[in-house]
Amino acid sequence: MKIFNKLVHLNEPKRKWVSIIITVLISGILSLWGIYGIGEYGIALFILTPFLIGFCSTLLYGYKNKITRSEAIWIGYTALAICTLALIVFAIEGLICIAMVAPLGILLTWIGSLTGYSLLQKLSASTPSILLILIGIIPLTSFVENKIKPELTSVTTSIIIHAKPMEVWKNVIEFPQLDEPTEFIFKTGIAYPMNAKIVGSGIGSVRHCNFTTGSFVEPVTVWDEGILLKFDVLEQPAPMKELSFWNIDAPHLHDYFVSKKGQFKLTELKNGKTLLEGTTWYYHNIKPAFYWQKWSDLIIHKIHDRVLIHIKKNSEKS
């Protein structure tokens, strides 16, 4: 490749920064194409792209030149830092989303840099071809991922309330304004519940759980008074408001995290107590699932805790 041969003849500082700039441009184009062109937040974006950042910058910088392992890691992380800064400056992502993906990005950029360094020691002549193959794999992976249907998963949180089921039931179907949250996670822009209202009674009634970003519209499908309230989710608001200097409306805020249904189950215990369990069924179109599901489950548990503690407080007060 001509670009590799031209880099060889540059002095060290120029070669370093040209390698970083080329890496940032390639990674940026592939990322934007994946997000806005293909509409996919997945392995190509969160696994292969940070690997590419470390791999590409190291290969370009070290091609036919001697570099150390620490120099390979340094140039990979510098390219990653510039890519991250570009996401913020150009209002593509907010701070909290970047913080959530940071562990993956840091680890995979490090692996990419070390892989590039190792190849330079063994297969220096083949590095341009290997880099081209990796660049081609990224959009191909996005196309394949886009065809895979997400799986429905559930999260259940429970609490014991010192009140009888019928007293708890009144505070389950609707509840008044919650106190302002003290949890750090809700200070970052993650949406949280404020109150719940219900229109009607029994099956077919519609519950509105109001969050900071809008309302969940929840038509009731099971109304077993004092025992079970089950509902579908007809409409839902954005899961968060991006923490940023700009007003960001990233694609992943719409139809990438989808709540499908929920329920409250009440079980009468001894001594007039009630076990209250809240369950949410959801899926998300963000991959890898093993990583993002950890974040989703944590956030849903925190939301459940906020609601269940409020129901407990109001039920026991009554």
C-alpha cells in the first residue's frame, strides 16, 4: 500500500500523528456508517472498532520501523482518546454512554495495540493486507448483526412490606409523587419514575407510569386484585437524557431498549406482611448482549427499588 510506504519515510513525530489521524478517520467513518447507515449498535462498534483503533494506529506507526510495546500501547490509547473526544465535540454521544462503554474500549484498544505490535515482529510484510481485511470485516459484521432478532429477558426485584396485600394493592395500581432520587445513577441522566396514575379499573384499564423523560403507557392484561397486576407496554419514553454540553438525540435512545411488559405480584406472608415482586420483560438491540445486559439489569433493578420502596413507605404509613 502506498500509504504505508509514504509513512516509512516520515520523521518520527510526523509518522506518529499521521498514523493517529488516519486511524481516527477510518474508525470514525466506519462508526458513523454502522450507526446511521446500517442502524446497528453491536459487536462491530463496541468490539471490533476499539480493537481496530489500537491495531491500525500501531501498524501504521510501526510499519518497517522499530517501536516498543509501550509505544504501541501509547499510540493506541492516544487514538482512542481523540476518537472519544470527537464523539463528545460533534454531539454524537453523551458522557454517560461513553463511560458505560469505556471498560470495553480501553481493554480492546490495548489488545489491538499488542496484536498489531506482535504482527509487526513476525509478519511485517503482510500487515497492509491484514489491516484491509479487518476494515472490511467491520461493516460486514454490522450487516449480519442487524438481521439477528434480540431475545426477551426479564428482571425481578422484591421487597417485604409490613401491610396486608389489599393495602399494598392500592399503592401498586397507582402511587403519588416520589421523592427526588439520591442514587448517583439517576443524577447522570438515566430516566427514573416520578408517579403512576391509572385510568379505569380491571382488565383493559390503562396505567401511566410517568418518568422524567415521558410516560410508559401500560394497558392492564391481568387484574387479580390483591394478588397480581400484569400489563403490556404500549408506549415508552427515551431511557435517558444524554449528559452532554449539547442536546443529543442519539439513535440508541429510540427503539434500542424496549420494555415489552411488566407485572406486580403480591404474596401474603405470616403476621400480616406482603412479599411484593416487580418484574420487567425487555429486550435491547445493543450488542454484545452479555455486556449491555449487565448495565440494563442494574438500571432496571434500581428503578424497581425506587418504586417498591415508595410503595412500601405508603402502604406501611396507611
